[in-house]
Amino acid sequence: MERGIEKFKRLNDKQETRRLVELGNKQLSDMKTNLAGAKEEGYKIGIERAIKNMLKNKPDMPVESIAELLEVDISQVERLKNERTNLKEN
């Protein structure tokens, strides 16, 4: 009987260890996903700042040139330029 109880305890310990390892792996995966999302968001913010700085410091530069230099869609540059123009008017 004791051997059966010991065997059950070892099996239960293994299952708990497996569960903890799986939980740790899930947490690690979630952290990686969150980090990737944060990096992407940081990249977008940086590009937006660069566009705004170029529009401010080089107002005569064509939006096509800014888009080409920063490798972004021209619509993004135009949107930020329009926002800047609207802010100036108000």
C-alpha cells in the first residue's frame, strides 16, 4: 500500500511540475508577444515623430520625398501634414 501511495505522490509531483513548466512557457510566450507589440508601437511612434519633424523643419520638401526617405505610405505623410495645417489654422 505504501509503495502505491509513494508512486501516486511521484506521479502527482510530475504532473504539477509539468503544469508549472507549461504555465511558465505560456507566460514567456505572452511576454514575447507583448514585447513584439511594444516594439512595433515604438517604431510607429518614431516614424510619426520623424515625419512631423521633417514637415516642421523642411516645409518645402515634397510629401513624396518624405515618404520615400522614411519608407512609409504617402497617405501617412499627407495625413500628418493636414493635421499640422489644421493646427496652425486654429
